[in-house]
Amino acid sequence: MSAPSSPRHQTLLAVAVETPQHAGLGGTLDYLSEQSLSPGTLVRVPLGKRELPGIVWERADGPTTDAQALKPIRQALTALPPLPAAWRQLLGFAAAYYQRNLGELALAVLPPELRKLDATQLDRRLKRLPKTVAGLASTAATAPRAALTKDQSTAVDEIGRVGAGTCLLHGVTGSGKTEVYMEAAARVLDQGRQVLVLVPEINLTPQLEASFAARFTGRRIASQHSGMTPAQRLSHWLAAHLGEADLVLGTRLAVFAPMPRLGLIVVDEEHDPSFKQQEGARYSARDLAVYRGKLEGVTVVLGSATPSLESWHRAQRGQYTLLPMPERIGQGVLPSLKVVDMTNQPRANVGSGDALSQPLVHALRERLARGEQSLLLLNRRGYAPVLQCTACGWKSACPHCSAWRVFHKADRTLRCHHCGLAERVPRACPDCGNLDIHATGRGTERLEEQLTELLPGARIARIDADSTRLKGSLEAQLAAVHDGDVDVLVGTQMIAKGHDFRRMTLVAAVSPDNALYSSDFRAPERLFALLMQAAGRAGRDAAMGARSEMWVQTWNPRHPLFAALARHDYAAFAASQLKDREAAGLPPFAHLALLRAEAKDAAVAQRFLHAAAEAAAALPQSASVMIYPPVPPAVSRVADVERVQMLLESASRTALQHLLAALQPQLHQLRSSHRGLARWAIDVDPLAI
Ligand code: ADP
Ligand code: ZN
Ligand code: ZN
């Protein structure tokens, strides 16, 4: 297979190769080739002792760095059409913006199967493709279509008119956003173009796929998400790239799907944090979608009932076209808010603060008597967040993390939610032998147990990451709720999204206060989105909408967040948050990057970041960038690795970008002089600081 090195290899090619970020290699490597290959061509090249996949890239003019050592490429996979210029530009931008090695990112976003193929194997795959493509065509029975409401048709018309721009579709839950996406998509498909739809979570893709399949019978619908088999991911990706798929639906990684006839991008639930990749190249698929829209001259629709403050701010300033849909479809009304002031509740009933108050229990009993459903939201799984010895004060700390291990009663384990360590619950205190170990606080398991006592005979179900570990179990549990086999559903935020429960007339947030005083500046925004989202589960049925209620148990009943929630007033909430953000110099008024470092010894990570801070401050690009001292994050040790982070902040995105670009090479050098440093990474536009 290896081609002999000979004078025939004349053409100099720049190739993006997957080199590890920390190898410090820059954009591309030079190789020789017999034929001149157009940029975007997939190749296989030697690197050291290995043979790796690569992508031919635009080569800047000028001499190669090391003409003597140049090697010929091994293979060109010319059967695959080159990855288009727009795709290369998107990857070039993403790599530069998120401070990653180009080759690493460009190869990482290709289907893993594709990276393994040689020319012969690729030919074989392409021969089989027509069969795959035929299978992508939707055979679903066409769903009957309702006439669009006035708001919907205005939104669809606007989307058609905007051209190369971004729309923010701000529609309350149940306002019919999906219908708008589909109608806008239909118009683009009718012009012979492709549509890309991004959703935050795998769990939400089947529902969306079903809606699109029923709307677009005969159209070829491809998917891209991590739940697919490697073979499926490759064939669907090939269908997108070859223009053989009309629609591509997927999670954040789908933003990189090459689509030669792209005509529209939709980002559903655009505020969702899962659009931000949290390891490796920490890109935001939402932000890249907006960039890609500009690049390819197509409309981008961002949809949400509770937009991110970044998107909302841009819409307020006219950078995005705001498309409001304030009304629910049909007679559906949004539930009214009941705030339980926990400071007024009898102490005995309130317990550790996460218990159910009398008025809420009463309201649950009413629902039961009427045969209606209730949903209780508690964002903490397990039975209790910590076990404690009443005699000596021992607590169930994780030996490997700076966190408590959570008590799971169902399987009698103590489990660390950070490193995964699970052990049987000790019978007695490991330190003093005392038999009286106390479960402090409350998780979903304990809430479920308490409900069983308070509501005898009620059918209670729990949905969280523990109850849905087995494949298909989430679907089965949701189906039971839909079929009316459940009276009270307990769960984490997992259940707040996307599901449409007809007989649900009460939704309660049992213990939402943590988010109000969190050190995470986005916590209130998330809580508001979660509660609006959860409230959207109730009152969908017109007949029952009138008595639907959203309950909140809080020790801070006068918090402005609840006042805005009571009026379902996202705009008021956003305005007050934006004021706070502006005063505090936080996004969207400032731009942030985190430099993270990890080591077994926290002092090593600290020293590395201090050296980085000095190096950054010495750069001329640091003039308008604030460099904060390194600090440990909230959970500083995970699996025996200590983490430290340093914040960089600037009012100018460009200034921050220039500093990061200048700092990068220095960080690679600094690393070698800091023995024991496990790794470092830059997180641009971090979700939390
Ligand atoms: P959202 O995504 O905004 O929460 P959905 O798209 O789920 O709202 O729509 C809510 C419900 O209203 C769905 O059952 C949908 O089928 C229905 N619906 C949407 N548009 C219309 C319409 N124009 N006429 C009647 N029903 C509609
Ligand atoms: Zn003890
Ligand atoms: Zn741990």
C-alpha cells in the first residue's frame, strides 16, 4: 500500500491531520502528491510510524518548513467528493475561535467510520449507498395538517423574507413552533434545497423525527447523533454530503454535517446548555449554526420559549429578527402560579427544607380525587445527597473527589456522581461504629417514598437518570404516564422537556431555591427556563387548562424571578437579568474564556496558571483583557485530579480572541516546564465560571 517516494511526487499539499491538541502542531502539515488534489479531498498520510486520515486544505504560498523530510501521501480517497469550501471555512473558523488544532477538530467531526476507511473500503460503502438512501425516505402516513394560526403564518413569512439572517422564534410552550419549522422547511425543500434541524438531546430526536416524517412523506430524512451505530452515522452522513438527504436532524454534532444544497438551519430549544460541547473542542453548536448561516447565506431560525440572554439581547438590538408567538394553540392557557412561602410553614412539616408543604399535599390530593395527574420536579437524584453520623459527624465524602457520595436506597449504595465510585452503604459509621447514620436532605427516591406515605393508593412513578438506565425504559415510563397509569410523576429536569401530558393539571418545583443564590451566573436563567418549560407541561388540554397550576416551594417568595414567572413574562425576567449582567460585566456584555488546568497536585496546576497569567499579561494583546487570579472550581477534585481555572474577560470579543491566539503557543511551551501537569484547555464562552 505504501507508495514509493520518487521524483514523481511533485505537488505540495497542505493536509489537516488529527494531531493531538497538546502536540503543539499548528494548522496543517505538508505532504507530497503525484496528482494535484483539490482542497477538501480525504487522504491517508503517514505520520511518524502511523498512517492517519487527513483532509487536503488550502495551502498558504511559501516554502515548506522542512523540504527534506516531506513524505508522499499514501492514498487519496477521490471517490468521495471534496468537503466543500463552506465546510472548510466553518471548521477553520471553529478551530481558531475555540483555540483548537484544525486537524484535530476537522477529523473529530467526521463520522468515526469514515476515518478508518481506505479507498477500496470507501468504494464499497459508496456502492451500497443507494440502498441506504432509499431507506431514508419517509414512509409515514401523511399527518392531516391544521391551518396555521396568524402568528404562525406571520413567522413563516418572515423566515422566508429574512434571507441570510437569523430569526429568533420566541414562542411560549404549546404555541406551535414545530409547525413553523416544518412549514419554513417545506418551502425550502420545494426549492430543491436541504434543511438542517438541531435539537438539544438525543431523547428529543425520535419525537421530532416522527413529526417531520409525518409531514414530509417521501422526503429523505437523515439523522446525526451519538445514539446511532457507527455504520448508520456514516451512511446518513454520506447521504447528507452527497446531497442525497433532504433533511438532516440531529444533536450538536450535526452542525458540521456537510450539505451541498443547504437552504435553512433550525435550532430548536436554542437556550439549551447541551448545545455546548463540554470536553475536547468546547464549541457551541448554536453559535456555529449562526455563523454557518452567514457563511452559506441561509436563514437560521433559533426557537425557544425562554431564549438564551445572548440571543434575546441580539434580538433586542435588531441583530436578529424577533418572531413572537405569545399564544398557545387552541384554548390552552398557561397555568397560574402558586408560591408556597416556606418561612410560614410549620417547622415539623418543613423538615430539612425540601419536604412537601401542607398546601401542596392538599393540592395533590385534590388532583387524585379528580383523576388528574401531577408532576413534581426535584433536580437531585438518589435518596439523600449525604449520609451523616449523629455521634461523630462523619459524612459520606468521596475519597477521590471533593464531593459527598449520594445515598441510593433502592440498591443500598453510596455513589459519587462525579467519579462514579459506588459502594454498599455501611451498616455503622466507618469512623466510630455508631449504628445511627442519618440521611440528610432529599432526592427523588426519598420524595417518591414520602409521597407513597402521604398519598396511599396513588400510583407514583419516578423518572430520572437512575430509573431510565436501561434502553427503552424512558419511553416505556413516559408511555405509562400518557396512558394515565400514573397519578403522580416525580422526576428531575429530564421530564420537564418536550413531553405533552394531556391530563396534567399540577406541576410543582419542590426545591428550586439553590439556583437563586448559586455562584453560577447562569443559574437563574436556567431555573426560569426550567420552570417555564415545566409549566408548559400543564394545561395543554383546553378542558382542564383553566385549573392548571404551577407550584413553587420557596424560602424567597418575593424573588423577582417568581413574579415574572407568575405573569409568564419572559421579557421582564430577561430585562432584569440583563441589567444585572451589565452591572456585573458578564455576558452578553462581556466575553469570557476560561483557562483550565488539571494535575494530581493542585500546586502544579496553580503554578502553571500563574505562569500563564504572567505570560498573558506580558503580551501586547492583553491591553483590554482582564486576567483574574487562578481559583479552584466548585468541585475542585474529581477522581483524584485537582482542577484549577483562570478567567479571562474582555468587553471586546476580538481583543479576547487575539490574546488567546497569541497566548496559545506560549501555553504549549509552559506545559513542558511544568512537570506533573495532566492537561490544560481553553474554554471559550464557558457556560459556567
Ligand atoms: P411548541 O413546540 O411551541 O411547544 P408544539 O409545536 O408542540 O408547540 O405545538 C403544540 C400543539 O399544537 C401540538 O400538538 C401541535 O400539533 C398543535 N398545533 C400546532 N400548530 C397548530 C395549528 N395551526 N392548529 C392546530 N393545532 C396546532
Ligand atoms: Zn461516627
Ligand atoms: Zn468521586
